[in-house]
Amino acid sequence: MGAAVAIAPLRNDPSYGQVLAREFTMVTAENAMKFGPIHPERARYAFTDADAIVDFAQANGMKIRGHALVWHQQVPSWLTDGGFSRDELLTILRDHIMTVAGRFSGKIAAWDVVNEAVEDPSRGGGLRRTVWSNTLGPQYLDMTFRWAREADPQARLFYNEYGGEGLGPKSDAVYALVRESVGRGVPVQGVGLQMHLNLDSPPNVQGIAANIQRLTALGLEVQITELDVRIREPITGDKLAAQARVYRDVAQACMAVQKCAAIILWGFTDRHSWIPGFFPGFGGGSIFDAAYQPKPAYLSLAQALGGR
Ligand code: G3I
């Protein structure tokens, strides 16, 4: 059971780190290990924040998820505006992966090696058109996973995606992608189902269970990597109770499958959440409120996990 960690509250809000260490056994760096934050200039890496999160996790006996070696967002302008050739970008990407995954080699339980490479069906599906796919072609996925394995022989290597949690065209595309990768001997070991949920449209839990089942039947591990359940304001008791049921249902779907190995929340307190900034009019997505008090979702999640 884990949570994404933001460096600012970890540094500035003592309660944040206390509750995090007390309640969770795994952390994901919410932003600190992404391409832009960790590699702000071509010849400069910025490890201070990522190191602080790794140090915090190790000091508290917590496992660490690395997030994310390759993504189309939070890519620095020196790269997106660089006009690099295929060979130049291959060199840049390999150096990035060898440097970042190499630095934390042996400390990372799982890497989100590639994040969100599949285009939404509403935009035509297929491979998302990004600086990576446009310049390197679809082979960038295999190369990225192979370089990550070379840089860190121990970390479990994941493909991570949103919107493909239940059964549907996007999860079919993810399933096909990883099945073919595994068939080519690419070291993909798991699929991350992000699980960013909206209480207005609760998930089809049977579909999630079926998708987890078919992915694990490929021999892959599944992790719920970014679980949150945003609520349209005003936040009421009924909505909090409904949110608790969604957290419970998702946890039970994962717990039912042996190779669904982890559940990570995308933030754990409403005090520090990405949701209000990205979804105006929504909030309350976490299991602790802004005063670090457990919400109904905390209790339902604990019960689903077999706790108190
Ligand atoms: O750190 C800078 C700060 O120096 C600057 O003053 C400020 C204003 O420009 O921006 C700060 O960076 C922001 C960063 O969060 C840290 O707060 C970025 O602008 C902002 O874009 C970034 O948002 C993150 C978002 O990914 C980026 O797309 C969210 O925190 C983060 O929760 C979100 O997480 C993603 C996962 O990585 C992948 N799955 C989807 C999920 C939600 O989008």
C-alpha cells in the first residue's frame, strides 16, 4: 500500500511525512523523477528532490516506485524544441535512462518505464504521437525497457497507463502492446493501472477485475498505481460514503488476484492534491482530509485490505 509523494509538503509540512510513514509501505515520486524535473538541461541533472524522497523512503523502510522514465508530459523544452535527429534522440534517451535508473539502481522496487504511450480511442487510438514516437518510431518502447533493465537489473519494469483500467478499446490496446512486447522478449514485467476515478462515473469493477485477470494471465504483475476518486463539489456525506465504496471495490478487485501486487494512491491527503488544479470544481479525492483526518474511504480501504 503506497502513496505518491510531493517534495514540497514533504519538506514543509511535518504532518505530511509523519502520516505518510505511519500509514504506507511504498512511495512514488509524484514529480521529482520525471524527465523535466530531473533533467532540466541537456548537460545537467537535478537529483536533490528525488534523492530526498528516496532517502525518506529508505529511512522509513518503505519501498520505492520510480515514475517515470519516458512520458510525453513534463518533458523539458531543451528536448522538445531541440529538433534532434533520431540518432541524437536515441543517445539522449539512453543517457537519461542509464543516468537516472542507474543512480537509483537497487533502490527501486518498480519503475514506470513508459507512461501513457497509447493514444485515447477518442483521438484515434494507436501509439500516442509524442516527441519519442515521432522521432524514434514505435521501437522506442522496446529500447526504453531494455535500457532500463541494463541500468537496473533488479527493479520490476512496468508499463503505466490511464483510462485502460476496465475492459474497453484502450485496455485492449494496452493488453496487445504488452503481450507483443513480452512475445519479443522485451523485459516488461508489469502493467500499472493508474485508476484516476471520478465519482460522477464510478468504474465497472467487474471489467477492472477481468482486465487484471487477463494481464496477470500473461505472466505480468499488475499494480494499481495512481488511485484517487475525485468528487464534484460540494462534498457531502453521501458523496464521501460513495467514494468509500469505490475505494473498497477497487481494492477488493486487486486483492482478488494474487499478482495484483500493490495499490498506490495518487496523494493521500486533500491538503496536498493535484486534483483541484487540474479539475476545477472537484476535490476531496484522497483518503485523508485536509486536516489529515481519515475519511470514510480510509476505513473502507483498511477493511478491504483486511485491516481494522
Ligand atoms: O515545480 C514547479 C514550480 O517550480 C513552478 O513554480 C510551478 C508553476 O509553474 O510548477 C511546478 O511544477 C508543477 C508540478 O506539478 C509540481 O507541482 C507543474 O507545473 C505541473 O504541471 C505538475 O503537475 C503534475 C502533472 O502530473 C503533470 O502533468 C501533477 O503534480 C501530478 O500529480 C500529475 O501526475 C500525473 C502522473 O505523473 C501520470 N499520470 C497522470 C497524473 C495526473 O496527471
